[in-house]
Amino acid sequence: MIPTPYLLFLGDAPDQLAAKVAQGIKDWRPENAVGQFRLPGCGADVGLDDMTLEAAKAAGAQTLVIGVANRGGVISQAWKEVLIQALEMGFDLASGLHNLLRDENDLVAAAKVNGRTLHDVRIPSVAYPIANGVKRTGKRCLAVGTDCSVGKMYTGLAMDAEMRKRGLKSTFRPTGQTGILITGGGVPLDAVVADFMAGAVEYLTPDNDADHWDHIEGQGSLYHVSYSGVTMALVHGGQPDALVLSHEPTRKHMRGLPDYQQPSLEDLRDTALAMARVANPACQVIGISVNTQHLSEDEANAYLKEVEDRMGLPTVDPFRHGAGRLVDALEAL
């Protein structure tokens, strides 16, 4: 287990989305985050106190968590001075980037000299099987998005929290670095060899009680040319009984792809449902989750109503307004 609490390292993140790992930890496990550390020019702020390493150590922080998810998942050379200093001061380091801490010789050396541990959460720890498509007991819900980073993880976490609040059987199943850092376990799906990704999702969501719901953390988008493969593995390996469509309405283009536009919710519904019914013919789309963080309350309410009227599905921002109506839809299945 990664020692808590954390100091969240935002580094030189260019914008808020780039700090989504830190934001997720702050929003869902605030008790594990004592503060944030930002380099000059950082364009992100997760709303925690800015702290020096010394102040964070005095406040009890045990691990410096790299809270940045940059394109390509690289450890920037601009971060190294702080990371090494943190190790020298007695912090462990934790990261979910593709560029592993253990592959950085200077970090490995500093950790060894100072008796600290490097925690790479994006390393598969199991020899996952190839998917077999056998139907499993229990029920599963998956959020699929019009784009990357639109709120799929938040949707699953919010629905899981609401179900447990109601005394229902529910488990959130993490498939990415942020979810793993929030819950302490899961499958780093985009680090699994492609042939085994769907099998890893089957492994993550095994047979369960007939009335138990797994909320599988969504990844990527079927419409994102960079990351559609990991989404497809979730759709087939997860064999979802229910899909939730996730959308962020203020995007000008697909994340990181200025020449590509987001699909409509109608297109996403039709494509995702057709793909899901390959593995589970009974799958249904039960609702829509909209990330309204960049809209005012009035704008958000108006947009949610317009989408609901148009699509005929319960449409909510589960983080802003609660996931109750999405859980109601699950219970009605």
C-alpha cells in the first residue's frame, strides 16, 4: 500500500485537465491529501493549500504523488529536482505515468540512498488471461464517453457511492491510475498487452451476487483515434448490462486532436450499444452523465433539460447534483 497522506505534485501542468489525477484524489479522498505543490507557470489548481516540501512533511505527508496526466505519460526533466529533494526529505514517490519511476536511474539511486520506495501504479501485477466471453453472474455498468477526460470515472464513483448509501451491493472497479490511487487497487488497463486487455476486465469483474453491481471505470472513447482500443476492451471484457453516456459540452474538439470533433450523444449511443451487445445482447443505455463544471448553475440546468428532452434518458451531472436518478434507472432494469 502507498503510505498516506499525500502531497499532490501538479508540476508544470498546462491546464486543469492535465492535473486530473490530483483533482480526482482531492475530490474523492480529500482525507488523503494535505496540500499541492506547483512549479512556476503551473496552469492547474485543485483547490488545496500550496505547500513546500518542508511544510507538507510537517503536516504529516508521507508520499509525493505525481498528480499530472500528460500526453505520453512522461516524467519531465523539469520535475527532477523536486522529486529527488522529496526523496531526500523522506517522502516516497508515487506515479501512474507510462514513464515509470523505476526506469529513471537518478530517482532509483536517490530512493535507495534514502531508504524510500518508488510506487509505480501503472504496472500490471497479474498475468491476465485472454478474454473468453463467458457470461458472468452479477451486473455491470460502464460509462462510455464522447471524448477522453469527460467524467467517466466520476460517474462510476458517484453511482457506487449512491448505491452503497442506499444499502445496495456495489463495487467501483478502477482501470486507470487515478482510480487505483483513490481506491488502492485495480487494473492499469492501458498498460496491459493489447491481447489481454479484455481478459483483464473479465478478471477485474468476476462472478458475483445476482443483485451486485460493478461500476467499471471507463477509459478513452470509441471515437478517439488515440485511445479507442482501451475503450473497446472495456466494452467487450466488461459485458456491461448498463451503459451511461458521458459528455463534456464545452469542448471545441477531441482532447489532444484539434482536427477531430466529438460525436453526438446519439452517435455514441448507437455505436456503443451495438458494440456492447456483441458480448451482452441485453445491454441497455440507462442514462447520460454530463460534466458541467464549466457551466453556471442556470446554464447547466438548461443544458441537462435540453439533452434529457432530446434523448429521452435521465440526464444529470452526478458530481454536481448527485447520481440518484442514474441509480434509479439501474434499479429499474
